[in-house]
Amino acid sequence: MKAVIVYASVHHGNTKKIAEAMASVISADVIDVTRKIKPDLSGYDVIGFASGVYFHTFHERIKKCIEENLFSKGQKVFLVATCGLGYRDYTKGIKDILAKKHVSFIGNFQCRGWDTYGIFGKIGGIAKKHPNDRDLKEAQQFVLKTVCEKTIDDVALLG
Ligand SMILES: Cc1cc2nc3c(=O)[nH]c(=O)nc-3n(C[C@H](O)[C@H](O)[C@H](O)COP(=O)(O)O)c2cc1C
């Protein structure tokens, strides 16, 4: 199983931390889509798209990448978002794009990430210290279960 996580993380690197933690337990490649604008995603069985939330949605480069990519039959996709305010599901709009493209969607993960945008900056930000160790562990548990049907204990046992 070949996996890749394509991410955009332009505020504090919150999403990058989550993407790298996930990638480390499933041996996935990671691609920063703000540096590599048109990544070659052919040849991957599973693709994760991860983004900070900017004005209620994913980074435009992630959206463009999904819109322009030709997904092959059998490729599976999961979504990851980090956000300052965790009260709603920010992956909804992206799920709609995937559905229109008939892409096989296997799940989404969302957690809070340190947010100093606008007025929040004046108070040192919100969701300070996120993603924390617990967020990273939950992210790893999600990806192991969703992509490999394994638990973190299975991986520990395997050493
Ligand atoms: C320009 C901008 C707009 C943002 N808009 C939202 C938003 O609409 N909802 C929200 O919950 N968080 C919002 N945030 C907070 C980020 O989603 C949060 O800090 C996220 O973890 C950033 O991820 P990153 O460090 O990977 O870029 C915004 C941050 C920035 C810089």
C-alpha cells in the first residue's frame, strides 16, 4: 500500500505536524502543495489531503490540486483539517468536490491548531499548544484505522 499526504500549512505549521505524525506510522510520503504545486499523485493507493482552515475552508492550493488531479479508479482519499475554532466540520466543501469527481472517500480527521489570526493575536491566540501530544496520537490512531485497519498497539507490538 503506497500512501501520500499532500498538505498546506501556512499559519504556524500546525497541519504539517499532524501530516508528519500520520505519515510516520503508515510510511507515507508527504508533499507540501504550496511548494510543489502540481504533484504527481499517480501510483498512490491512498491520498490524504491536509490543510489549515482559512476563512472556513481548505487552502486554495489543496482545492486546486483536488480539482485538477485525475484520480484513478481504486484510489482512496482521506481529509485532514486543523482549525482555530473546532465547532464545525470544515471538510464538508471538499467532500462535495470529491463526490462530484466520484473519488472514493474513506474518512476525515479534524483537530484544533494554534490560531493567532486577527484579533486572536492580541491575546496570544486561541487553541494554544495545539496540536498537542494527544492530538498527534489521535491523528495517528485515525490514520492507522482508516488506512491500514490497525491500532497503535498493533504497531507498537510489531516494534
Ligand atoms: C487567514 C486565516 C484564516 C483563518 N480562518 C479560520 C476559520 O475560518 N475557522 C477556524 O476555525 N480557524 C481559522 N484560522 C485558524 C487556522 O485554521 C488554524 O490556526 C490552523 O491550525 C492553521 O493551520 P496551519 O498552521 O497548518 O496553517 C484561520 C487562520 C488564518 C491565518
